[in-house]
Amino acid sequence: MTNRFAFDLHATDGRARTGTIRMQRGEIRTPGFMPVGTSATVKAMKPEAVRATGADIILGNTYHLMLRPGAERVARLGGLHRFMNWDRPILTDSGGYQVMSLSDLNKLTEEGVEFRSHLDGSKHMLTPERSMEIQRLLGSDIVMAFDECPRADRPRDEIAASMEMSMRWAKRSRDAFDSGEEHAARAALFGIQQGALDEELRRTSADKLIDIGFDGYAVGGLAVGEGQEAMFGVLDYAPSQLPEDRPRYLMGVGKPDDLVGAVERGIDMFDCVLPTRSGRNGQAFTWNGPLNLRNARHAEDTGPLDERCPCPTCAHYSRAYLHHLQKSGEMLGAMLVTEHNLTFYQSLMQAMRKAISEGTLTDFARRFRDDYLQT
């Protein structure tokens, strides 16, 4: 192990793996889920409460933080960790996905993406070099290479051209990251595999990334509307195209049953806004499936959200009270359900780590689906 970054595999069960990422700011257990802290906050949660759910790492968003409050300002204030009072690892995305999703506000060239802010219309240029600079100023622990994320329904030649450009951007990201010697001495850089739903393009992308060399590898370009069956189809081969001794990160995923299926196929890391966004909208995830707290059937239910959940929400508040908070639009409702959802996600990851270590993941996954997907 180095002080900068190491990944230790502890056990495998089929294609599933459990291990530990070791970094200067702490250890990250895998498979693991990263709560999304888009704008230097995991919405409706204090950082200490996020940690109490079992989270080892959170995600920050380069695009949003570069626009507000600004990466240079965050750096002057001591970096993102001090700014938001989170002393453990932070992964920052490159900003590419958000810029691409605002297609009516951007102009894409080989150099990068020129775009207008969704906040005030101001013009900005985001390149691989600028993305690395922003993530360095934020003080990110795991930095993501800059890439383009095309929709899977685009023509194959367009997807291939996009992938090739992303690989050129990956090399520029690698060079720019390495030039920031002080940051590179304690942070890690992950490359992002692209290629949509095409196995051959994904193989080419993986080979090019491996040739450049990264600390970890993400499977990008999924969870963008292709559906679970198509996503799992890609995951049946994409993780095995990436190095076995490096973490594999599936970006932007997902629902609890997505996580189980992806872990079975060899994925180690996840992030998604779903547990926090759902918490604000009154949807709770439980071992017996999701439930909508706005439904009238919960109005006089004195039971907890989930009898198997160890979170403070389940210990102290009834479904009836949470229903009342949601119907009344009280902010406490969003806080309590978000706390529960994040705890559920971390409990699910912990249960899968245990099952992999014991060689029982297939049985665990079957029981989980029987309960969670019940109709």
C-alpha cells in the first residue's frame, strides 16, 4: 500500500468482489455506495449524519461547484473538505455529463465544451485541463477524467467518434493531473469507459484507457435511459474488460435492484441521487420494496418504515407521522426519509459485502429480489 491509493481485494463470489480502497483520508469499503453531494451538501443531511449512515465517501459535482461558489473560492477557503465539514474521501465527477445534458447551451469541439451557465447565462469553457484544475482546487481525493457521455440511441458512427474523442481527452486528463504534482501525490485518477451498448467499442475504450493507465476505471454511458435489461447486458461483459486489480465504478446507478445486479456482475462502486431525491419526494426504500408515504394507507400506521432498518428515523418515528410531514410539506419529512434511505442503501451494501465474504451472494440476491420486487 502507498499513502496515496491502494485497492485490496478480500474475497470473490462468482464475478462479485469485496475489498478496500485505502487513501490518505480514510478507507472505502467495496462494494460501496457514494451519496451525492452535488453542491457541497448531501441534500437534507448534515455531514456527520451522512457518515453515521455508513458512508465512507461522497461525491461532489465539478460543474455545479465551478459555477457556484467557484473552485477558486473553495480553494481560498481551505478546500471542499473543510468548506463542507467532511473529513473523509470525496470523489468529484469531471463536469462532462452535466455540460452534455445541457446540449442546447453548449458547443462541443476537440478542445472541449463551451457552454453557458444555467444560472446566469455566463459563458464558460470546460476542457480536460480545466476539469483537472477545478478538481485540484476543490481538493478531490478521486478525480474523474473528462469525457463525453453520448446517448445510446445515437448512430454507431457517432458513438464511436465520441468514444475516440473521450479517449483523447482521457490522455489529456492524465497529463494534466500528473502536472499538478502536489495533488497527484495524494489523489487518484479514474478513467471512464465509453461505447454505449456496443461490446466492441467498449473493448476498444477499455484497451485505450489501460494503455494510458489509471488508478480505477468507471463504466460510463449507462443509466441514461437504456433500461435495466440493456444496462445488465453491458455489465455482462464490460467489467471484465477492465483490470481486475483496480476498482470498477458504475456511474449514476441506481435503484436497489440495479445495485444488486451490478455487484453480481463485478462492480465495486456506485453513486446516485435516487435515495436523497426520493427522500425529498416522500418515497422510502425498504427491504420489502419502495413505498410512497403520501399514500393515504399510511395515515394511521404506527409502525416504522422498515422493521429491519437501524436508522434513527425507523427507531423513533412512525409511518403515520412521516405521512403527515410529507402531506404538510414540512422539511423535517425530507430530512427523516432521506436519512432512512441513505441508511438502507448502506445496509444493502454491507449485506452484500458480508454475503460475498461468505460465498452466499447468489442466495442473498435471490431472497432480496423475492422480497423487494414482490407484487
